[in-house]
Amino acid sequence: MLREAGTTRSYLARGGDGRTVTVTAAEPRLAAVSVFRSRFRQELAAAARLAGPWAQPVLDSAPDDPVPWFASPFTPSLSLAEAVALTGPLPEPVVRALGAALAETLERTRAAAGGAFQGLGPEVVLLAADGPRISAFGPLGAATAAAEGPGGGLAVTLGYLTPEQVAGHRPGPPADVFVLGTLLAYAATGTNPFDANDAGADPLDADHAGTDPADTGPAGADHSGARPVAGDVSGSAARHRAAERIARQEPDLASVPEELRPVLARCLAKDPAQRPEPSVLAAVLAPSGAAAAVSAGRLPARLTAALAEQASAVLGLEAREDRDDREEAVPAVPATPTVPDASPAAATGASPASEAGPAGERDVPPARPTTRRAAGPDRRALLTGVLSGAAGLALGGGVTAWATDDRPRPAATGKPAARKPREPVPGVPPAALWAYDMPDTLFYGSPALHGDVLLLPGDSLVALDVRTGRELWRRKEPVDNASHPVRVDDELLVVLGVQGLLWRSVKDGARRHKVPYGQLLETGEDMSSTHLVARDGAVVWFKGNVEKAAGAGTRTDGADEKTITLFAYDVVRREPLWRRPLAEHEYVAWALPHRGLLVSSRDAPRPRDAKARKKQPEGLQEFYTLDRASGEEVWARTIDDLTVGSLPTLSGTGTLYAAQDRELRAYELRTGRELWRMRHASPDGRYGEPVLTGDTLYVADNDQVVYALDPVSGRQQWSRKTGFLDGVDSPPSVAVSASGAAVLSLDAVQVTAFAAASGERLWKFQAVGEQDTGGLEPYGLLTVDGICVVRYGRSFYGVPVE
């Protein structure tokens, strides 16, 4: 046996496919309690929502077997309690990595279930060489005891208390943050922050918990009478004193590393509303993400040695089992798992069905049935042996056989079971309709939508059904890459390739037309690094580096001449309209079509007078317009002191909105007349790029506040915080759903949805997994009727937004 918890026992086992796994089985005395089985089943279902790098995945389970169980991959690990007992306080980098990983998981559980998780504790948080793990999926798995209560209910004793539980209130998600703060203080100091040296008064000890009669399952779940309990505060003076300290006294954080004290103090605030949200906590503890923090935070040498010893012992058991498989016949075994008991035979490691001597003299080899290769492991072929051991440190002892059930199983129909639609729960993000990963390709340009088809450009051009996430087709042009897909009509799209413009069928991706860039160039010219600038109806504007070889009519002597050139092209008629070489100060970093014109900006000319040059703001921009039909310049002017850092948005009536330093401003484009400006209250405040939809202008600032403004007057309609870090360098970007009913804020950690009419925060979405870009990048978003397509690195999610 690896570990024993209040309601389960964990064993080391060998799967039918040869993998070593951890099997967690219910306490036999609880297996017959129907409400326990119901809760066991619910927490197994929650395991799928927890899926991520810091939660143990469930390989297989059997909640309806005589003794319910589930299996997870075996990873050499120590519980947090074992680690602290072995090495004392953990180094600050390890504590930060631990906290960030657990906070990321809490954010995911809250987004999935909406209620308190209550699955944390020093015995169920595991430390492994590649990072921490949560091995429980709710209060049942983390409980220190459970028993059948009156009326068929289930009394579950939790191993911790929170102030709201002491007061008799139902714990919500902030309770998990309080417990996490307690665990981190414990990890950093080796003691509980509320321990006043009373014998046994540690609130992390199951014998000293308080009472909470409230159900803690996810909203809308059938809890079948399960009732988490945290002890009886009137049962002992020690328990009462522990509860009083948690409820009324400040935690002792004097031994916590100085930089960790403020954040842990916030986690341990008495008022749940004052505790940070998990996403904020994760970002504070590890600004570059938990994965990066885990890589940087090395475990102490004693823990590393213990993990290595554990891994070596398991390898020895595997080798010995393989040897015995070759030497001995497989004995018959019963048809249901044999649960180890407290009998002398079990204590010595012998099989109850054998006449073997003490553990280590002879092993009973496990049954080895043939395993069918399928999408997932066959649960009846999974559990072929349980290796008894010593509490998860040095594993040894005998092998107790677990049986397999070779009865035929019903064939799969291939049709998923119909699920009843659930009403959305306020604050809980809707479940993603689909997820799609592109790990083997590079992206070029930006994804785009063509009706209900999502186009992902890269080494190959991939088309997905935006409603289901199903891949419709994938096409790759030889010696070319696709970028910047653009809709042509209902049947065609066009992409900018390396060699030319390429038209494809939306239906199947088949190539319909190709126009090499050479047809747009003069003799001796070549073009590279094409980039889409803007589009309006049938016309697209793109720029590229046009290179004319030396001696081909150039004024250079022995050197190639490169010029960034802007092209206008009609993709419906497949005809070039015009080309315009750009001067050195013309970058066309952005361009907006407007009433037959193309609006952009460039570096303003420098005055000849020295005094005037000194007064001119650095990076001052000159706005100019080009005629759509001919490419000729129509007018040019500076607008106030708008500089290169300005992020403009243009209304259909010709109002220009731009963020400048601490201000958001509105101007009349044609005349440059100022209409209004909004100044940020903070000296370090900055606004992001504004977004105009209908009669509302939306913008966010670097304090992570989203604003809804009247675009005519600049009057604020509402403002709401996203819940991410204040004062970060970059404001989040803002998008609006296709119907205009939801406003979405996108930063490096989450997507936050607000009701457009009221500003009410609707939900947050966080993707599962790590970006492979080497650092945090903001989420991306595309919207179509009823769905937002969220991009996170190379992963895409279809999320119902309304």
C-alpha cells in the first residue's frame, strides 16, 4: 500500500499494458454505503474537468465494482506532509511553484464547477520531480474520515477549517484560497500559521476540524445526501481553541519569507471577499506561469534522493515481477479485486490464497490477460497486480494478486450518449464545445473565419467546422506557405503565399487559381515578406519587400535595392489596381478603409528650424489618406500630439479614437478637431486599443479595468475589473461578441466575459496546458454567431458565448 487516507487506500499496481499505476480504492467499510458511491462517482466526473498538468489524470475507474476504484499513472512522489516531515520548510522558489500550480488548478475547477473544490490537504497534495499534483478531486478524496450518517446521509470530516466554516456558513471558492494559503505557509515554515502550540491543535489535522453542515458539491449536482462535516467544535477544548484562532486571530507569518508574506496574508484574510482570485494568485506567485516556476524551483536534495529511492524500488519490483512471469505459471484468481485487509497474512505481505512465507520470500505473480488496443485502456485488463509497500517511501514487500474479468463487454455503438442540456450557472464559463491543437505546424498571419469555417494558416492551411471543431480539410502547397486567408465569396477564399496569391475552395480546399507575384512586378524584381494590411469588399491591400537586382535599372552599384511596396488588388476580378512604393518613414503598420479612402499614419516631417524640431514630440504621427481607386495621396496632417504609440479606431462617421499616454481621445478625422478626452487617474495608467460597436466604445487599461463609453461624449457607462493583476505593462485587448451582447477581455492568463448592457462579469475562461512560445502571450479571439473561438498558443477552443 502506498498511502492511506480517510476514505481511500492507494496501491501500486501493474496495468495489463505493462504500465505501473496507482490504484485508489475506497475503504471497504464505506463501499456498501450508497451515498458514498454516489459521491465517489461525482468526484470521478470532476476529474475530467480538472485535467491539466497539476492534477493526476484518471486512466480508468470502476465506481460500480464491489470496491470502487480508479487508476492514475504512477509518478514517484511524496505528500506535502511527508516532504515537510522529511526536510523541514521548503525553499521559497519551491513554495512559489507549488502555489502557482495549485492556484491554476483551482481556477480551472471554479470555472468548471462554480462551487468550492475542497480537495486540498497536506496528504493529497503530492510533490514530484516534475511538479506538484493534486490527487483528490473533491472533499471526499481529501477527507480525513467519513461515515454513514442518520437518514442515509454521509458525514465527511475535512482536514481543515476556514473562518466562514467556523461561523457556520457554506464555503465558496474563496475557502479554497484560504486553505491554499494555509498549505503554503505550512510548506514555507513547517508549521501551521494558526498553531499556538496547543497539543494537537493544528487545523490541518483531521482530529481538530470544525463543523460545516453545508453541501459543497458543484452547483446543480446531485449530492445524494453527502454532507461534508469538519468535526465537532464543542467536542474538545483544543478544537474549540483552534477554531477560535482561525476565526479571530491573525495568522503567524513571521517565519514566512518576506516577499511571500503579503500575498499569503491576503489568502488568509478573514473576509472571503478580500482573498485574491486563483488566477491573480497564480500570476503573483509565478508571473511567467507555473510551468516555468516548477522548472526553476528545484526540490531540496533530501526530497530528490527520496524520490530517486522510490523510483528505484519500483523499478526493482517491476523487474522481479517480469522475472517471475517468465518462471512461474499464472494461478487462478477470483473474479473481483481482492482488497488487502488487516489480517496477519496481509501484514506479512503474503497472499491470503497462498501458503507463502513472509514477504520477500515468494511472490504471487499477477494474471496477465491479453489487452485489446483501443483509444483508452481496458479497465478489466488494467488492474493485474497490486504491489504492497511501505507508505510511499521505500516500496517493498510481496505482491497481492488482483483479478481481471474476462467476460465479454457490449460493443460500442459509436454514438455518444445524449446529455440533458444544463442551464448556465452565473459566473461559470460554458463548457467548450470543442478543442483543437495544431502541434506540428507553424502559424503565418492570423486565423480567419469564412462563415462557419475557421481557417488556420501555416505550413498547411487547415479548415475547421467552427460549430464542432471537426477538421474539414488540410492543404499544403508545395514549396509555399499560406498566410492571411481572406474571404472572396461564398465559395472561394484567397491566401497570401510565399510565391503568390492562391485561391482555394472553401468546401474542400482544392486550388482554383494562382497568381504568382511576378505578374504584379516589373522585370528583375522579386518580392518577399508579404503581409495583409486591410481589406474592404473585393479589394485587399498588402505590402511586401520588393527587391530589384543590381544592374536591373537601379541607381545602386553592385547592391540590391529593397523597397517596401503597398499593393491594392481586386480578389474577385483577380486584377491588380495599383502599387505604391513607401518612403522610409511610411510603415503602414495599420490602415483603415473609410469612404473610398485608405487611412494610415507615418512619421511626421521634421521641421527645418532647430527650435521647432525641439518642440515637436518624439514619434509625432502624420495621418494621411490614399485614394482607393488610384493610390494617390488625398490629404495629410498631424492631429494634435498623437504619436507612434497611438492605437486608433475609426468610426463610420469619421471619428478617430486613439489612446495617447494617460488619455483616451476622440477627434474629427477630416479636420483634426478634438471632440473629447478621458484622462487616467493613475500616473502610470495607460489605455489599450479601443473597440467601437454600435453606440458603445469599449477600452481596457493596464489596471485591468474594462470601460464602456458613449462614443459621442466619452461619458462612462460602466467599468469593471477583470480580476487579473493591476498595473501590468500591457492593457488587455477587448472584443465584442457577434450579437454585441457580450464584451470579452483577453490578457495573458484568461478571457473574461462581461454583459455589454450592464458590465456584469459573466465568466472567465482559461485554457488547459502550456504555451510553447517561451513566454506568456495574450489570448486571441474570433467571434461568430453564438460562438467565440479562443486561441491560446497553438490550441483553439470553441466556446458558446451567449
